[in-house]
Amino acid sequence: MLQGQNIGVIGGGSWATALVKILCENAKEIYWWNRNAESIAFIEEHGRNPRYLSGAELNIERINMSTDLNYIVSQCDILIMAIPSAFIFKELENTEKAVFKGKNMISAIKGIIPEENKLPAIYFHENLGIPYKQIGIICGPCHAEEVAMERLSYLTIAHPVDEMANYVAEALTCRYIKTVVSNDVIGAEVSAILKNVFAVASGICAGLGYGDNFQAVLVSNGIREIRAFVDRIKPLERDVSASAYLGDLLVTAYSMFSRNRNFGSMIGKGYSVKAAHVEMDMVAEGYYAVKGIVEMNKKYQVEMPITQAVYNVCYEKISPAIEMKILSDKLS
């Protein structure tokens, strides 16, 4: 029976802030790494993150914050990694590898590490030396903004060890959060990455003026791509209509809180990729993820028309209107 496991959250953005808020509902103490010393000072004084989810109340009496990543890691048994994938390599490159020995790493990233084109689980194993049996993932359907408002939300915790999955699930369960557990770490991780790609596609189509009828076809084809790709990577008895797969895809493709959909919508309305990034001032994981998925698929050779269309728009600079018209003829 697991008892007294110290939990730390690594990251200072919206999702990290939401996870800290949830964990404070149960844990007596949470360790939290934030690279911004000014943000830490503000949070400690006001109980709110000034840069992200500023409306979310945080129980500062239960939070131990630091800009020293090695210190936070050393104090914890379980680490929840919530740094956007685009910044993981930079933030961890100077971290002492030995400090991660014996830690359970729970990824809340939902992206691919672009410098090495690796899934987070593979990156943590190969670069930090964490065994796969000590790596898990948190996925939705859950938007940080709704956590801040304490609207009922659902989380899936996937981990190869049932006891650890249940422990993390219990730590994250509260009045407004319900949790389920799974052992499909790779499937949940890849699905969480792909749904961001499809949300970009959904946004592009919305920006171009496509309606709800087409969006329904797009999303239903999206879950087919998820099933085909994860089944090729990791064959397993899984139900992709479950919340961790279809539910997470739906909320990311349709919600006004979806940064990936909003990013795609700007592109559909005529913004360049660079301009959309600047306008959002937030990371759209789907942009970075689609390049990695296309590279991965050179090995697996799965038919993925939506993924390829997003890649063509984002990286080949093909007109969104032309690319989505071509895509529309491939969907059914």
C-alpha cells in the first residue's frame, strides 16, 4: 500500500496551475517548480498565478514552491511533468540525471519532444533513465480553464502499475474531478498528442467557414486515425470510444478553451503560423506534434489524411483552403 508519497508538479503554465489546484484539495503539501521567480512571489502573496488561470484560487499554505528544479525533484516521489513539449529539452538539459533515480514520472505534456522527436515516455526513459514501469500519463477530457472554475471534469491516469495509477487517481479526485485508471500508457499518450493535431484541423476548418456537419465528419475520421495509429504502435485491447480517447478528442476539437482549435482557426482566417503563435502567446501542442507524428509514421505507414493535411498547412505552407478541400474528398 502506497503511503506518504510526496507529489511535485513541474511547470508554471495553465495546466500545471490547474493540477496544483486539484492536488491541494487532498494533499497536505505539494511541491511546485516554476521557472519565474516573480510569479512565485506573487502566488505566495496572493494565492493566484498572475500569468495563467489568474482566477483560480490556490491554497498557498499547502504549496512549497521553488525555481530550483533539482530541489523540487529531490523532494518528491511522484513528479507530474506539465511543461509544454517545446520547452522540455531546454528546461531539463541542465538537470542532474541522478536526481530522477527512483522517481515515478507522470506526464501531463500531450506533445512530442521536438528536438529528438520522441514521445515523452520514451524521452524520460532514454534521457533521464527512468524505467518504463515508473512512467505514466494524465489525460482528459479536461480543460484547465474549467478546473479553475471548478466545473465537473474527468481525468484518466494511465500507469503500468495498478497501485501507482490508483494512488495518483486518488490524489487527483475531489468534488469537481472524477478519475479513472488505465494501463494503456502508450495508447493514451499517443491519443492525447493526436487529438491536438485534429483540433488544429478543426480550427482551420472553422476559420474557413466549414459548419458543424463537416466538423462531425472530421472528428469521426479523427478517432479512426487515432485507433489505426495506436493499434499499429501498441496492439492492445482498448476501447477508443472511452473518455481518454474520444472524450479528449471531442473537447479539444470543439471547446472555446482549446488553444489548438484557436490556433487552427487563426490560420483558417488567414494568419500565418508565426502570427498565430504571437497572437496566442501560448503553446499550441498540435503544431509541434504533427511534425513528429508524420516522422514517426514513416515507420508505421498508417493512412492518416487529417494529420498529413495539418502538416501540409503548417510546414509545407500549402493554402488552408486548398488543403482542406483536398481533405474533404478523402473523408467519409
